[in-house]
Amino acid sequence: MIEKEGHEVILGGKTDPLFGPVVLFGMGGVGVELFKDYSIGLPPLNTTLIRRMMEETKIYQLLKGYRNAPPANIKLLEETMLLFSQLLIDFPQIKEIDINPLLVNEKEVRILDARILVNKDRVFKKMEPHQHLVISPYPKKYEKIWI
């Protein structure tokens, strides 16, 4: 249905009972299952951690441009992954989320298919901010809720 050219990547998240939310990045489409080309990170992610996640995969070489294929907009992909990480931080109700494939080309990032599972037990449960994270974004003594 999409006529645009680009690279298919996967962006996923799952809530592990021990580690909390986990972010997955790798080759999308059927490539993720066939080639097992992915990396995993723990939110909160920043652009340095995101770039390292990307560099751990084989798809990263294709994203940089290969032969006739133009390079993908890696900066925009980083930004998308940063917002995705923040989504998992802001919504502890998300049990699983998969964006596969996420089409990346030199101009844009486009979601072609997505799936979200919600943890029904957490929907109405009062949770403290960042309670579900194994790595706190900031030291607790510096955190303050502003309304």
C-alpha cells in the first residue's frame, strides 16, 4: 500500500517483571525473526544510548547508505526512538508495544503497522512516577511534581 522506498526497522517495547520497560530496535519486517538482528535498551534512553543501540545491529550499515541506496534520516529515527522511550516511561500501563515495520528513508519515518497491549491491572492503579522503571531518570531528591 505504501509506495515510498526506505528501510524497514522494528521498534518494540515490553514490560519485563524484573527490569520494567525494555526497548527493542532492529531489522524490521520478517528480518527480525529471520536474521535475529536487534538490540535492547532500558529506558530512559538518550541519543547516545540510542545511537549505541543502532550501532549494535547490522541494519545500521544499511541505514547509513549502501551502494545506490541513499542514507536514512538517522537523526529523525533517533528522535522517534527517544519519543518512543518516553512513551514507555509516561505510560506504565503499556504491557507490550510493537511498531513493525517502521519505514525509514532520507526524509521521513513512517509507521506501517503497530500493536499495543495494555496491562488491565495498571489502568486504574495509582502509581508513583517512575515506579515501574529499574533506572530512575533523575535522583529522587531532585524530583518534584509540578502541576
